[in-house]
Amino acid sequence: MSDALDRLEARAEVLKLARVLGADPERFGFLRNVPTADIRKLREQVTDTLFDANLGALRRMAAASRLLPAAVLAGIAEKAFGPLLAARMAGLVDAGRGVEIAGRLSPAFLADVAAELDPRRAAHIVARLPTGTVTAVSGELRRREDWITLGRFVGQVPDEVAAVGLSVLDDLAVLRVAFLLDDKGKAGFLLGTLPESRYRGLVLAAHEHDLWYALFDLLARLDSQQHERLAPTAAELAPDVRATAAEQARELGLLDALGPLRDAFLS
């Protein structure tokens, strides 16, 4: 990975670490010069510590929950446990049971739970949720502008589930989620869920909302074939947009990583 991409990924990791700790990201600005892998490791260690606290009691609660009907458990989760405790317990129930309970919860509450979940522990449940549930929860997270939660799950669930969730995002939301992907190797997959007719919208969203860093963080991770498919769209942009794009990519140190897109922006 280039130093330029590593700096951008470190910026995203700081945002995600601050979220886990419930703190202002500015408090952790000093970490932006720390290797990305170390920031991620710290975030995962913090998450593990939080989720493993009182693990024995949580396991006993999960075992006892098998005796209750799913409808009763859903009511208890939403009215008594709350999203944090529900998220802690999600990783301790089997997939079938988890899906049955989730089907009786409101999309708003499921979005609350998703924000508290560790996707590594709950992916077995999320992967089996019905398409309608995934779409509703993704739409709610989009409404809340919770890009971190959406970005965390893209790499932790089957591609077909992730594609359903991404389908409800507009161009601006796609850029924000792409920047916060936990698995940056999914950048090509994320772009592949979009029809080519939306490529222009991604560039214009970056231009209008000063999200060039998110756009080029995404584009620089694509392969040469994807760059070639994007190049005609880039070449058709207005001259001022192309000029700004080239300038921003150069400032980020990523212009030469864009292959055919580089020439399209410079044309």
C-alpha cells in the first residue's frame, strides 16, 4: 500500500476508534501518523474488551433465552435490554434463533443494535436476514448518516447481502461508506454493485461536497480493468471538474495510481 493510501486509511481508522470509545475523533488526531495496522489492532482490542466483559453472565442469559418464545424475547430486547445488551448477546445465540428474533424487531431498533454490534461476532445472523430486513435497516442507517456501521458490515457478510444494503445508498452515501470500509479490499466489489450510469454521480458528489479524499481512496484501490471502464465517464466531465479532480488527486499523492483515469482527468 502506498504511503498516501495508508494516511487516508489511518484517518478512517481514527474515526472508527473514536466511535468505539464514544469520544470526539479530534482527541485521537495524533494517531494519524501511526501505522494503520496498529490503530486497527487497538480498535479490535478495545472492542474485544468491551464485548468480553461479563461474558459469563451473558452466556447464562443467552442459554436461558432458549426457553422463551422469540416474540417474548424480542419484546424484552426492545423494551428492557436495549440495543447495547442486545448487541452483546447477539454473538452468543445461533443464527436461526437470532434471525427469528430479529424478524420481530423494528428496523429502528435493529439499526440501534447494528451500531453497537461487532460484525465479526454477529455475521452469522446478519448473513441470513431477509432482504427486506437488510434494506429497511440499511435505509434507517442511511437516514441517520451512520456510515461507520454500514462500512463495517460490507466486509463481514456475504456479497449478496452487502449488495442489498448498498442498493439503498445514493452517490454521496456510497462515497462516505466506501471511505469507512473495514475491508478496503471490498472497494472493487462496492463499485461493482453500481451501474455505470452512476459513475459520473460519484465524481460530482465528491466535487460538490469536497469529498475528493473519499473518491480517490476508492479509485486508487481499483484494478486496471475498472479504471479503464471509468475513464470514458471521467473524460466526459466538464473541464473544470476534471481539472479540480486532477489537482486534488495530485495533492493527495494518488494521481499516478489512477492508470487510465489519470489521463482522463488531465485531458
